[in-house]
Amino acid sequence: MLTETVAGRTYDYSHSVGRGSQTGMGFSNPVAAAIGQDGILYIVNRGSEGISNVAWNRTGYGARVSKVALGSQAGEEEYLHEFGKYGDEEGAFIWGAGIATDRQGNLYVTDEWLNRVSVFDKDGAFLRHWNTAAGGDEGPHGAAGIAIDGQGDLYIADGRAHTVSKFTTDGKLLDSWGRHGSAQGEMDSPWGITVDSEGFVYVADFNNHRVQKFTGTGEFIAQFGSHGTRRGQLNYPTDVTVDPEGDVYICDWSENGWAQGRVHIFDKDGTFLTSLTGDAQQLSTWAQMTVDANADYMKRRREVASTEPEWRFAQPTAVVYDSQNSRLLVADTQRSRIQIYNKQSNYMVPQLNL
């Protein structure tokens, strides 16, 4: 369904951006994204999950951050450049996991394996890094999702310590809450995190199959979703974002096969609205360039029984809402692309006299 209207909202599929690529004009298993200054999109690519495959990752196919100017429609996107590489030295990543931007345009990238935050300027120049294990606590830790509030402080979800910690942008620990469990306020492998315009913190509670909403000091407020595989139910949620109207978007990674996954949409009170399953019925501009350049690619695509598996989400991992352009961006991880949906409030349904 390319266009769906529900409860006064219309979600209209626009286009997709990206394709799998070793260098340039593509992504490699994008797992996190953030909108920076001037509407620039920054994407954390994880590449190969196998940390033992060091030689392959060091070619550039693995960990890096891509910088893309999206434009408003297909064909207007521009791949600007990329930065970072696989490794543990300054400016490198092993398991990049989350990304956030501050008002100065600086980027904060978490690393699940190294338990640290690397800081870059908007052009990708490395500035500093700091460890997320406070006070010499060596673990277990796994810095995953990261978000920034209106005061410029950072919230980081720790998937191995099952906590949320609040830091200054220089790495000073301000607060921490949560513990391993399934009760209200407890977490099991939290992953994605976001902060809304009112300062509430939302956490994708991965193994508890829910999203929890907290105050900025960790007081439990509400839960979104419950475990299941139906529309509106969650099955390993990986990320969450909130738009200016308070609608909540939850990226559901799903365990039901490789080419699965959804984005569930709730209103601010937790009422389920609808689910997106992916609608990339046309190849992205960059992917179409690849197919057009190789006659064998074109033949193989035309021989398949159905292209539907190609346009559905394949284990999406991240969602980000572009408030300036009123659109939702979904990191379609296994397809190495971003699927884009416009949110329209004044969509007119044509009246047809038949």
C-alpha cells in the first residue's frame, strides 16, 4: 500500500535511497541514522557482523559513516562522502551502533564493542572519544542507541548492562537508571533510544518486545506495544522515534525470516494506528544505475516470479523523523537502503463518479 490514510494522517511512500556498495554511492548494512544541519543525513554502516573478518572490514566495506544530501524526491540525492573505518584507533569503529547530532553540527557515534562514543565535526573530522563505562566499571557494557535532549545532554542505551545513562557531550556521567528484568522500568537488551520535544525518553526494549517511555530522570511513564507478530505487536524492536505531533514510530526487526520487519505507528497515548512493511516497488536511483549497466542483472530480475520480496523491508534497524520535511526515514538494513515516507496532514481523497 503506497499511500495509507488513518486517523487523519496520511503516510505516502516517496522513494528509496542507496544500494549495497563497497565505496561511494551506497550503504553497507545501515544500522543508525541522524539528520544534521542543512538536512544532511548521516548513516552508520556496520557492514560485516563478523569481527574476526578483519581483512575484509579494513577494505572499507564495513564500519563507516556515510554523509548524504537527500533532496526531496528520487534522483535528487547526492552521496557527499564517508568517514571512519574498521578498527580501535581514533576515529574508527568495530560495531557502530548509534548516532546523534548537536546544535553545532557535531556527530556522536556509539560503538557497542569498544563501549565508547566517538565525536566528529559535521565534515567527519575526528575530535575526541570517551568511554561509556563510568568510573572504571569494565562491564559488561554495550553502548547502543544514542539521543540528545533539548539541553544538549546525551542519553545512551546500554544493551549489555540493561541501563540508560545520561552524559554531557564531554563524557561526564550525569545519571543512570534501569536494571535487567521485565517489570516496568526494567530492561532486557535495550537498543534504540530517542528524546521527544517535551524531554521524555523512549527506549526500544529489544528482548522485552516493547518500547518504554520515561521522564528525563528515569521515571516510568508508559509502555508501547506487546509481544507478538500481528500488526501493532512487537517482535524485537530495535529503534524508536517521535514526530512533532507526538506520534511514535517503532522499528520492529522481527525474527520471522530474513525478508521481514515492520515499522509500527502509535499515537502519543499508545493507540495503534498502522504498520508499514516497505514499499520500494521501484529501484533506487543508484540501484537502477547498477542494473542498467549490466545486462545480466536486468535479465535475472525479469526472470523472478515476483519482485515483492525485494520491495519489502528486510530486517529494518533504525527510524528517524525528518521534521523539516515531514517524512519518516527507515534504515532497511539487509537491503542497504533508506525507504522514505512523507507524512501528509491535508491529503485529499479524489471523488470519482463511476
